Amino acid sequence: MLTDTAAPKHGLAAGDAGRPENADWTISQGWEHYTPADHATWKTLYERQTKLLPGRACDEFVQGMRDLPIGADEIPDFRHLSEVLMPRTGWQVVAVPGLVPDDVFFDHLANRRFPAGNFIRKPHELDYLEEPDVFHDVFGHVPMLMNPAIADFIQAYGQGGLRAQKLGNLSQLARVYWYTVEFGLLQQGDGLRLYGSGIASSYTESQFCLDSPSPNRIRFDLERVMRTNYRIDDFQETYFVIRDLDELLEFTRIDFAPLYESATRAPELQPGDVLPTDQVFSRGDGSYHHARKQGTAT
Ligand code: HBI
Ligand code: FE
């Protein structure tokens, strides 16, 4: 194969080889099997990210991190995380080999089990990840699960995901998850902070999303977000801003069905689109993605 130098595949991406025996795709974390090099990779990621997050991550993220047994020296043991998380918000962390099928993912979330990849990225791919690994899942997601509003929202996403699959509206619901749980910003103090796990765990994007003149930062609107495509292969062109985490709780109480209907009737939006009806915090100049298209970005 020509792709031998590429990163090894895990979970769903590995085909039949990645499918574990358990129907729910859970495996043992195998904590004892991490090598000193694995723990060293964790430490590198942890230390550079921890320096970046003060003033960028929201207070709830910082507090969650402080209260959890997550430190620089070793990859956390999921059992120890669950011991702290469970009495707080009723969540636990379970190990999976990587991406799992949508219905399996939703079923875990609906039952307050967060499926975390047990593998860690290799040193030559610190900044680019095709699949969620233990650093993304634990450093990025678990601190936010200490917050009751996010805890309820992600469970509701699991329940809604199972329904949306039957209704055929999964792509619209997945956009809501993407632009909140993974790449969301919120208002805090006199500025914007990040709470999305995809940006909280990314060295480059945690800076880009707040500091760069390139992306748009637009007030979150549920139906608008349901219509908006996203990029999985690069920084986002637009970030959506919620008022505070409790705003997410409001979304657990409303019926999405009518929104799916109007979002389906309205035209689909591209990631960089800005509408006259948008409440814009900052209008991006698009310089980053423009340069990428010209092939001049570094
Ligand atoms: N599996 N382990 C894992 N992590 C995810 O974030 C994930 C997944 N499977 C499906 C999935 N996400 C998304 O495609 C759904 O949110 C739609
Ligand atoms: Fe994630």
C-alpha cells in the first residue's frame, strides 16, 4: 500500500479490524499498556495547551479541569475520571478504539457515557487528527462534562440523534453539535471565550478561533446553524457564539421537528456565508482560507 506512512487507523476508520467484540464498541482502556513515549506525547500536548487556555477557555472549562484528575505527567485513567465525574453530573468515561457508528455514539451519550478514544496520536501528527484520540476526548471534552448544562445538552444530543436518524435529519442535528460542543464560543466578561472541545484541544485552532481576523464570529441561532455546512479538514470559517452555557439548556427543552422542517426548506449555507439577518460579533476578512485556496498559506 502507498499509505503505509500515514497514521494508523482506529475504530470505524479501520474497517472490520477496528470493530471490537462488544456490540457497544467499548473496550478496556488498557491503561497499563501505554508506553513512556505515549505519556510523553500527552505531556507535550498538555503543557502547551495549558499555557494557551487562560483567558481563552471559558471559566467553566478551567474549573472543570482543576477539579478532575487530569495532569501533565500521565494519560488519565478513565476509571479515576468517572469517579469524579459521576457524583458531579452522572457522566462516566468509557473507552472505545476511535470513531464508532453514529447509533452507537448516540446510545452512549443518551445514557451519559462519554466514549473516549483510548489511543494517543503519534509525535509527528501533533496538530492534525483524523480521529478523536485520548487527548481530544479527555482534555477537550471531559472538563466540560463537569458542567451541568453541557452534561444535559450532550445527553439530549444523544437522544435527539437517535430520533433524527429515523426522521432523516441527522446532518442538521450534527451541525448543531459541531458548532456548539466541538467548535463553540461564548460571551464571557467583556469578550469571547471558547468552550468547544475541538478548539480547546487544538494548539493552532484555539488561537485562530479567537485571535485571527480571518473567521466570522456570529451569534448562534439554532435554525441558521442547522442550515450551515462545516469544514472537517481545516479551521472553521465561522464560529457561532452563545450567550452562556445555560443557553444550551433551552435547546434541550424545545421540539426540533419544526426547526428541521424550516431548515430543510431554506437554502443550505456554506461555512463562510454571512446573512443580513446575522448578528455579527466580528466579520472575518477570510484571509486564511483565501490564502489556502491560492496555495500560499504556510
Ligand atoms: N465516535 N468516538 C466517536 N466520537 C465522536 O465524536 C463521534 C463518533 N461517531 C459519530 C460521530 N461522532 C458524529 O458523526 C455524530 O455526532 C453525528
Ligand atoms: Fe469531539
